[in-house]
Amino acid sequence: MSDTCPSGQQLEILWRDERATVVEVGGGIREYFVGDRPVLDPYPSEAMCDGAHGAPLIPWPNRLADGRYCFEGVEHQVALTEPEKHNAIHGFLCWRAWQVLRQTKTRVTMGTRLFPMEGYPFLLDVEVDYALGEDGLSVTTTASNKGKCACPYGAGQHPYLSPGSGLIDDCTLQLEAATRIVTDEERQLPLGAEAVGDTTYDFREARPLRAERLDFAFTDLSRDPDGRAWARLGGPDGRHAELWVDESYPIIELYTGDTLAPHRRRRGLGTEPMSCPPNAFQSGDGVVRLEPGQAVTTAWGVCLA
């Protein structure tokens, strides 16, 4: 496939009846199928990525109020990439060209170097490894501080679980999370947190999603014996697109896609692993202080059940 696609080079990996396509622009995952059933909601190869579909969110996920933060006593200002809300969103790497570092039939590792820039004067190498196997698709992100001073770091990614066909309104959702991070309506910045019990945001038991509009981060996740927390979207075909996060991701954001273009709305459920909450670079909550020469790794995955 031509690398003149808006998302650049298309890198396909295969395992049995599974296939996934990773892209050059943003280093994200454009599609993941088991047979002819989408597990992650795809976007067309001839289209630009919308709604950060599949993209790594580095060096912070979600929103940063006014694009401002303080680190080690120094004030920093980054560009406002969500200008209508006066926020910076999802870090710096969504529209950069990534390189293929390693590739086999079943896996591909993408990499990029984030050079010092205005507002983030640090040197960071990032690798994202995508692998297909017995347990579905696994995604491992490693960031290494190549600079001479410590830097702030957070990570996330933006896959959308697929209902198979139709809309997510016809699906059930289960996420065993005890707490929702409450945000304001205008800028979607954190105001606090609330227990989900006795609210419309309690998905600890699977229930129909219907017309529920979501764009919230959830935490206090229940975990299985392997330390994984799970989000499960049950489609009308009886299959479940299931996403897990390891313990490096204490937060999962759920986004029902209501602000996408009309023909793309509610076609997939944004189910975003996040290592830190919205506006973390300002609050400091969950932000890793990455020392020179230090690396940090996070992992998530998705499968069809």
C-alpha cells in the first residue's frame, strides 16, 4: 500500500486469522481484525486519523489546561492543540512520522525520538511494540530519557473497541472501576472524583450502553490475578471486544465518540489506557519523574471473546 496514504506507510502483521495494521503517522494502530470481525474500530486508509484513533499519547495523555505546567521550578508553555477549550491535548507525537525499528510477520516495533522543543526541553526515545499471538494483540510502550536532566512523563493510547457492526448503542459495557474522575463541561478538566455506586457511571456489572454519553476517566480498577484490569464491550453479535491494562495504567478513559464527524460517531468506544489523569502535568498526579538514562514500560492489549 502506498506510503502516500494520509497515515503514511501501512505495516500489516498477521497471526492465524488475525491481522492488524500499524501506521507511520503517529505510530498508532489503524485496525485490528479477527477474521472479518473488527476488534478495534478502524479508520479508512485513505482518510486522516480522526479522534486520535489508535495513537500513542506521549508524553502525557488527555488534557493540559492552558498548555502550562511547572517542572523542577521552571514554568513551561506548550502549544494549544485544543484551542477552542484552551488546552493542549495528548502530547506531541500524534502527527509525527515514526520509524520501523523491527518487524516480523507477527509483530512490529515503531520508534521515534522526541527532541527538545519549546515547552518540553527534554530528549526522549519512544518505542511501541505491537504483537499478535495466542492472547490477541499486545502493545508495549517503552520511553527512555536520553537527556542530561530529569523529565516529566506520562503515557496513554487511544484505541476504540468495536461493536462489530452498527453503533455502540446496541452494546453492553463492563468496566470494574470504582471511581470516576469528574470534569467540567466546558473544558473537560478535573474537578474531583466520585464513587460510581448509585450513579449512571457504574459499569462494574455489564449493562447496556444505549445512548449514554461518556468522556470520562475511571480509576480504582479491579484486577485479575495477573494484575490486569479489563474493559469489555459486548456486541450485538454476541462477541466481546476486551481490553486489558497492566498495573502501569491505573486509569481507563471511556469516550463514546459523540464529538466525531457525524458519520463516525458512536462507531467505536474509545477505551484509553492512561498512566496519569487529565491535567497531570499541572497537578503532578501520577507523573513519572524520568531520570537521565532511565526507562519506563507500560503494557495493554485487546482480544475478541
